[in-house]
Amino acid sequence: MKSPPLRGDSCSGASMDLTDRLTEGVRTALAKAGLPEPETCAWEVPRQAEHGDYATNTAMTLARAARRAPRQIADLIVANFPPLAEVERLEVAGPGFLNVFLSPAWCVGSLREILAAGPAYGRGAAEAGQRVRLEFVSANPTGPLVIVNARAAAVGDALARLLRAQGARVTTEYYVNDAGNQFEALARSFEARVAQELGEPVTLPENGYPGEYLIALAREYLEEYREREGGAPRDRRERTDLDEALGLGGETRLDRLGRWAVARMVESQRRILRDYGVEFDVWASEQRDVRAAGLPGRVLAELAARGLTYEQDGALWFRSTQLGEASGDDKDRVLRRSSGEVTYFAVDVAYHHYVKFAGADRVINLFGPDHHGYVPRMRAAMQALGHPPGSFEVLIVQLVTLLREGQPVRMSKRRGEFVLMEELLEEVGRDAARFTFLTRRHDSPLEFDLAVATRQTADNPVYYVQYAHARICSIRRQAAEQGVARPPLGETDLGPLATPEEIALVKRLLQYPDLVRGAARALEPHRVAYWLQELAGMFHPYYKTHRVIQDDRRLTLARLALCEAVGQVLRNGLDLLGVSAPEAM
RNA sequence: GCGCCUGUAGCUCAGUUGGACAGAGCAUCGGACUUCUAAUCCGAGGGUCGCAGGUUCGACUCCUGCCAGGCGCACCA
């Protein structure tokens, strides 16, 4: 059986990015009119319908170069615009806007392409050909993950998904700071807790970690030890000396205890993140992958060879200030202390240069605001080592101010008070937590009231979006029960889709590829979250006023196709955010 | 003192990288289920975009100066 010709359908096999084709039209028109062509056109979706489906200010931005009035240029574009199936008509408005009105018939016909593309709809190649190294969370292994880590995880993971959707080869990474001062502080604190569990009255070290989680960890350690060693160590009544009890001496004992604690911490962090839906390609170790590999020494030599270091007061300094204002650092930085130890900075520079950039053209790090002062010196170092400007990017993920019934909850690992990421997930749920974090710009401080978030679970925007998807699945189930099977794509007559709500929905779906591309380019996943809310906000009213399954079989099938397309895009969008798209709620 | 981030409706936040009369959710008030899921829908009120200048056809957006809050300014990480 041959598929019947479809009214108003024109399947262009071109890419799905509508604005690309509109830009081509404008460029063609300008060339024909003998006017200069712009590199690109900035397309926006006007707030008001009278301004069309897309609008560009190209005529205005071109006015100077073309030495013509904006409106005159716009008129010439309209007069010379090639006939496109996508476009119904063009208008010049205001100071020189070019407003594009899409052809409803073409829009409706494009549903076919959306459905055919399925999960691939919205994917593109805007970031193709680049290898991206993306590091995020990287919490110190000195304590459990807290709320801000959940935010960074949501943002980082969504960024990875976004960039991959645009063709980039992304390696995600969690960097474990298992060396240096903080590691030692952890080791000493843990040692103190172990001793305490053995009955010794021990006080915690200065700058240690007083959190109770180390007590629990100490008990686990001793339990494991007893199982392994068959009973030892005994408690204070029999043995009072820790070295003797654990059969280890001094630094060896400290190091072994510290490594054990770190391994446990990292394992627990990894598990929580996995439950959150975030898995990393690489778990890097500062100790193993950088220090033990001898990278810091190599990078010091390389910087010295470039004449970028000098000795003063017994320490080795990096000439950060000589790298020009592109780096923006305001003072030189120590690479090797007078004690002979390399600084964290030196280790980091080495790691970035030899490891991260070895496999990537672009390195993106998500930092907390407490590290923003660290960025200029890193940028200076990357520049000094020959990495092009812009290849090293840092996104600052701002803090989460936690409230409970309007009262601020202080968070400090040092003081041992905090709300754990685990607790957040338990109270709010994975999807709601991720979606909430992704409805804010990453560099905007966020207030999160736990009491409100838990109380208003049903009002959370994430459920609004998910519910739209669940409803569509429900319609599909209902249709199947009633024996309304959807015919093959090519045979579906989309002609009956004609109400303003239906046309508006299809036009909305057509924006999706541009949205994804823009969000990836700007590294702003929150755009996706907002857009999805608006899409759901169009579907729910449509559902309410237009019955999908009804007597008119032709109309039913067309509407089912529309619903499937909306459901597909909701699914694709939620997937970019790492949020589930439930079939039923 | 210097640097970074933030300041938009009562609250939490968007505002498409300078566009057209400033938006959403929550909260408040008033309505809608015998029909594909009411976690929904329809309607109403709510604003000097922190303040003052400047740039231009056009500013929430860019520049300067103030005000307020957060964070940072180590031979810590």
C-alpha cells in the first residue's frame, strides 16, 4: 500500500535546526540585493505572537556597514528572500525587525521528522570535534558530601550530557585530594578516633575534623581489623598503646589509617553520587596520579625553562603577574615552599598540563566560590604553558544557603554541622533535587528551604513536567486499550492538526534543537529546565481542552502523533538534565 | 582596602549573550472533575528591574560611581 500524499507536507531532509535555514535565507537575500552578509543572524522567539515565530535584528546591526536605513535593508531582505517551505510570510516591523511567520502546514509536517529522530531529536554537532575534560564535585575526601556538592553534581552531569548531545567527546572527572595538609589532618583526626575507641582519652588535633562520622568510621575500622587479625586489638584494659595495639609504628600507622579512611570516604561519595544518577569516567588521585608520578617536579622544570620562575626567601615562585592582564593575577605565587614541599598550586598545574590537557582541547572545572580567587593563577599558568586562551574554563557554582523554616542552617565541615547530600535526597528525592538545582543559573546563589521543599513536593515544577509525560503515556495506553493502533509514520495523516494550540505546540517542538545548541554553547543547562516547564505548560491546557481519543479516527491518529512528539521531546529534555521521565505517576 | 558573585512581584528565581507593552512557579483571592490521571485547568490582583548618571534608534542587559548581602585576598587546599 502506498502512503497517500500528505496535505501541506514537505519533508526537507536538511538539518532540523530551523534558524540555520532562516539564516541561509537572509544571507541569500542580502547577496541578491548586493548588500554585505553577516556571519550569523541572531534569532529570537518574540514574546508576542504578532511579531511572528522568529525575529532577527540583522537589518539593524547591518545598517552601519551597509550605509542604509535598517527598515530599507529589511525591506530588501523580504523582497529577495528565497521561497522556503518553512516560511509562510515575512514582515518588517518596528525600527527594522524582520519577523518570520512559519507555515503551519510545514510545521505540522515536520512532526514526522521529530518522531523519526526519536531520542536523537535535539542532538547536533555544534560542539563536535572537541574533546572536553570536565571536572566537578571533587569534594575533599575528609568528610561526607553536602548539599552544595549535590548542586555541583547536577550541574556538571547535565553539562556533560549537553555537550555530548552536541557532539563533544566529554570525559567527566572526580579529582580526589588525597594528599597534602588536609589529608594529614584527616589522618590525625581518624587516628585520634581510633585511639578513642580503644579506650584512650585522646583529644582531637588542631585543625582536625571533629565530625561524628569519623567515630563511626573508626568503629568500622576496628571491626574490620578484628575480623582480619582474629581478635586484636584489645581495648584499654589489656593494651593502652595504640602502636602496639595496631601493630604499626608512627608515620606508617598514620599513613595507613589515613588511606583507609580516604578509601572509605571516596567509596561512600561514589555510592551516593551513583544513587543520584551521576557516574564519572575518571576518579583521579592526587597522590597516585600526580605526586607519585613525579609530575610536579617536571612542571617546575618546564616553567623554569621558560624563565617563569625565580627563587626568593628560599621558596620557588611563579611569575604570575608577568603573564599580562589576560590572566589577571595580582601577585606571584609560590610553587615550592622553603620547606621543600610543593604547593597544591604546583601539583594542580602539573596535573592540568600533563594529564588533563593531554587528552582534551578544552578543560572545564566547576569550583565553589571559595576557590574563585584561585582561578587567575591557574589561568596564568595554563597560558604560560602554551594552552590557548579560553581552553581553560572555570565555572563557579555558587553556594546553597540552606534554610529550615526560614532559619539558616550553618554548614561547616570543620565544625561538623552540615546537612548531608544523603539527607537531601532522602527528604526531597533525586529528580526533584536535580531539577531544582537546574532551574537556577550555576553562578547564582541559591536558597533552599528544606521544610518548604518537602512540604511542597506536589507543587515542585519537576512533577509538572513529569506529569505531562506520564499523561501522554497514559493516553497511549488508553488508545491501545481501545484498539487505536498508530499506523506507520509515513501513513499518518497529520492534516487534521489545525487548532491554534496544536500549531503552537508543534512550533514549540521545533525550537528544541536550537535550545539545546544554545544551552550547550553557553554552558547553561537551566535553559533546558525552563523550556521544559513551558512546554509542559502548553501541553496541560491542550490536554484539558482538546480530547485526543475520540470518534473521528483520523483526528485521533493525528493528535496521537502530536502527543507522541511532545512526549519524546519531554523525555529527551529530561534526559539531558538527568531527570527521569516516568510513564505513570 | 582590593577582587569576584548577587540585587527583578510578598517568597524562590528566569529574562535567549543590546530588542518590541517586564515573565514563571509558589503564596493570596475566585472558579472547573460522571469523559484520555485534578501532581491538572480557567481567571484576578501584585513591579520606580538596589540608587544615580552615561553610551544609542533602543538598556534588566554595556560603562562609571555609590548602597546592600555573600565569598575570597597564605610558603592552606
